[in-house]
Amino acid sequence: MEMHNHWCSASLFLIISCFVGFLSFPADAAVKKNQFDVVKNVSRLCYSKPIVTVNGTFPGPTIYAREGNRILINVTDYAQYNLSISWHGLKQYRNGWADGPACITRCPIKTGHSHTYDFNVTGQRGTLWWHAHILWLRATVYGAIVIMPKEGTPFPFPQPYQETNIVLGEWWNSDVETIVNLVNKLGLPPQTSDAHNINGKPGPLFPCSEKHTFAMEVDSGKTYLLRIVNAALNDELFFAIAGHNMTVVEIDAVYAKPFTTQAILIAPGQTTNVLVKADQSPSRYFMAARPFMDAPIPVDNKTVTAILQYKGIPNTVLPTLPQLPAPNDTNFELSYTSKLKSLNTPQYPAQVPLQVDRHLYYTIGLGQNPCPTCQNGTKLTASLNNITFVMPKIGLLQAHYFNISGVFRADFPGRPPVPFNYTGAPLTANLGTSLGTRLSKVAFDSTIELELQDTNLLSVESHPFHLHGYNFFVVGSGIGNFDPKKDPAKFNLIDPLERTTVGVPTGGWTAIRFRVDNPGVWFMHCHLELHTMWGLKIMEFVVENGKSPEESILSPPKDLPPC
């Protein structure tokens, strides 16, 4: 990526193509300047398989920008899959055309074709990420986005000596698309991943991976900023560093009230910035991550490690492992999330909507629908308010902008059709689940409060939900059924955390608030790829234009991929 005029603009070219490489790509891998290549590679630890990568690297290149930049990213697709890239967490004000979810705000780039994403970074700074937003291709097609503050604006925390990206991911020994296509035909869930990785490397706890370990060298007494991204498809992850505390300073590219912790919990789609001071005896220390799952379902309980190494310490010194919370440590989850609050200073205020124009209540359910061709005669499904989302064949933003009829219905229900004890005894029957492409139309500059309620249909489970086009405030959360009479009295309306992706606790609920000030069609979905595949794409908010051209959707780009 070439930076021009002291961060005034940024350009990057991404090419999706077919090369040969390894799971751990060499630092000097050949990458064409100003070119972003998504490629099909052959990678191996103890095995070989093809993977789709960007510019021949896994993870893909980090995109660096500064608040206020205009960014142009040319993507050329040479893989065998049609592909779309989402710039996760970027608000894309009035510009849903650049948002990325395939068949939602746009149709995907066809194999052999190119498209230039053109967008501005407005009012945002911090760590975000980009990833493929079609099929399960984000298993390998992803990378970090680092947005620096405006020139001359310091961080609202001590200036770190250096920064390091820590991108957490998953790895399958077999081709993940082949696995998913097979289990979809059988009506079964796919196997869990074979390994986790940190910056594309699984660490020495996995076989044949001694040379595939990410290492970070530090100077004694210096403070480092770790920009941590959870790019995993299906696992919430604990992360810790042996012997070292971390100070949380940012969540989802929003500054947070600093607090110190020995471990963090980060869900798929979320980012967390922490400060780490190299204040321990010079040695080698493991950084480690493993899944969190407090529901009675199988979990991919594998630990991935990287190394924090003090300068001058030889590689022969055996690193020590950190004490990670137990895989089902609900108490840690609740305690940790309760500490996450907005910075809420005059420079970075928490502008929480105090008056609500519209209340919504969405229940999250898993279930089984009849499937005569499937192995067990049923197929796993997921729903919001008993509706399983059906992907359209035309981009929903296009249908809305050009008034194309018959693509969607704007009547998504604001409440579940059948009230019941959502988190009581497990229910194995569907409650009238229906299929549909149904959206919710909302007025520009209105305010919304949305309660997301987990249910015990088949099983309770935590769900990380991501809203495109917006940040929102997490004003409340709890275990059990949301009580509209009692729970709002406990809402935090002073300094709730502002973010783009939030976890709904297992057998519990989360309440969010946001102002609807970005016109377009905006996707909201569970960021567990397994649940998204089953239809847990809540729906889209169709946000009407405001009263002026400056409050209306921009015209589509001339090279918008055709459907």
C-alpha cells in the first residue's frame, strides 16, 4: 500500500489469484507493490491443501490509514470463487456500496474481474479489520485495519514504544468450503477447526509446527500496544500473556476507560487494544488463546501460542504458559464485560440516546427444519423472531435504491410472534419458523433500542452480533429473560461501551441503543459463521434518506459488480 501526502490518502490494490506458498509465509514473500491479491495457495504444516489468500500472505496485508483519509482499494479476483470484502466496523457513511456483504449491499466480484472500493474514514480511529463476506472464505481471507488519529492528536493513554498486531484465527486441515458444502447436504454441522493460529501461525503446541510460531521481541521497561483482532469463524477466545498484565484501552476502535486484567475475552468480529509493559524478569513468555464456551455443546478446545521474548534471551529458554480462564468460566465473562465502559471525556463523549423512538425485541433461536434429502430427515436452522433469513439474488441496497420490487419485504416483526419462557427448559421443536427476506424500515435520525434475547431452542449459546454501518451503545446485559419492567432501571446511560460487535450471553440478553443517522441498507447478523450459514442473519435495517442531499445515499460507483 502506498501512502500519499502524509496520510492524506491511501491506495491499495488487492488481487485474488493462484500462487503456491506455505501456512507460514516468509517475510519477504513476493507481493506486487500497491496490489492486493486474493490468491489460491497450497499451504502445509504436516499436510497440504489449497487456500485463498490476499497478496500471497496469510493473514492478508494490514491496511494503514489515518482518520480523515480517503481510501481506494482495488480488488481483483483470480480465485475460483466469487468474492466480496467487508471493511468490518467502518461506518461507510451514506456509502453502503463499499460495505461489502455479498448480496446485501452489493453483489460479489466475479472470478477474473476487478472492483475498486472507494470510501472515507470519518470520525473513527483505532483497530478494525477486513475479511471476505461470502461463504466461509474469511477462514483465510482477512487482515487488520489500523487507523491512526489525525495528525497531531495523541492517544488518550500513554504513548507506547511500539505496536504489534495480534490477529487470532482458525485453521482446517481440509478445504473448508468442501467441508461446508458436504455437511449442508447432510443437514449436519461441520467439524470444528483443527487448529487456532496467531498471525497465521499455530505455535509449538501443535504437531509439526515448531517453525510456525509468531514471536514478538521486547525491551525491558518499555510499553507496547497490542492490537488484537478475533478473526476466528466460530470461537470466542480468551487471550493472556504469561506473567504480564494487560491494560485495556480500546474496544472496536472506540477508546475505553482503562482497566488492568490478566486475560481478555474477545468474540469473533471484535477488536481489543491493550497496553503491555515489559516489566518482568527477562525471559521468554507464551501468549496464548483458547475458546470460551459455557453451553453444553462441543467446543474446539485447542490452545494456540505465540512468544513474547525479551531482547538478549536465547531461543533455547523454554517459555512459560499463562493461566487462562477455564473454557466454561461464565464468571470471568460477566466480570470482564462489566468493566468495559466508554472513555466518556469532553474530547471523546459517550453520546448515548436518552430518548427512544422505537423499541425492538429479537429472540435468537436454533432449530431443525424438515429436509427429506438430509441424513436425518432434518436440517439445522437458525432464526430471529422465528424467521430464517433467505439470501436474495440481487443486492438489497440496489433493490432499495433503484426501487426494484419483489426482492424483499419491509415487515420484519419487532417482537417474536410466540412469547414463551425463552431460557427455561430446552425446547426441541420449532415455533413456526418461516423463511424470508424481510427487512425493517426505520426513519432517518430516529433512535432505536434493541434487546437481543438468547433462547433455549435446542440449546442456549452465546452469540456475537455485528451491526454494519453503525456503532451502538451496550446499555445493559443479563442472564435469563429480559424484564421490560425491571431491567431498564439498571441500564448504564452514562458511559456504556460503544462498539460494533457485541456478545449476547449464554441464556441471557443484551440491550443496545443507537441513533439511525446513516441512510442505506445495513446488515445485522451473528458473527459465528456456523450460525450465519444456518440463517442467523437478523435482517437489514432499511434507513430512509434524510431531508437534504447530505443525508441521502450516495450514487453507486460505475464499476459496481453486476448481479
